[in-house]
Amino acid sequence: MYDQICVGKRVRDLRELNDLTREQFAERVQLSSRFLADVENGEKGLSSHSLYNICSAFHVSSDYLLFGTLVNLPSPWGEIMAQIPSQYHGLIRDILKAFMKHE
């Protein structure tokens, strides 16, 4: 089921994973930073054009942004992530991000 608040959270997670400010992310996907803030806060939804721009710019699937479904990860990562409840994906992202910073 589509949940605008969850979509906004996944957009914010994607922005933070890429270490971008709201302004930087918005510029890359041709949105205003104010509109992006509204999306991240679940106050506004994305048009199909904006969804396409985000997916293209950051190589994520629309299924992930809209429904939290991870479909385009190569095995075995896709299989592993599919077995983990979506509420833990942000924690896993934070762990991997911390690990990458220490490389």
C-alpha cells in the first residue's frame, strides 16, 4: 500500500545515504528544496516525473521508493535484504555508511 510518509522517509534516507544537503539533492533531481522538504515530511507526494528523476539520478527502483521493496540488488544482497523487515533498512544503511567512512 502506498504511504506518502514512508515514501518521504525513504527519499530522506536516500539523500542522507548520499551525504547530500536538501539543496544539493533537490538540484540533482530538478526540484525545489522547499518541495523536497515537503516530500520528506510526508506533506506532498512525488509526480511520476520527479519519481523518475530520483530513481535515475540515484540508481534506485521506483518499487523501493514507493513501497520499500528492494528489487534491483545483486544476489546475495537482494536476497538478504528481502528477508529483513523494512523498518531495519535505515539501521543497516547507517551501519554500512559508518563502515564506508572508516575505509
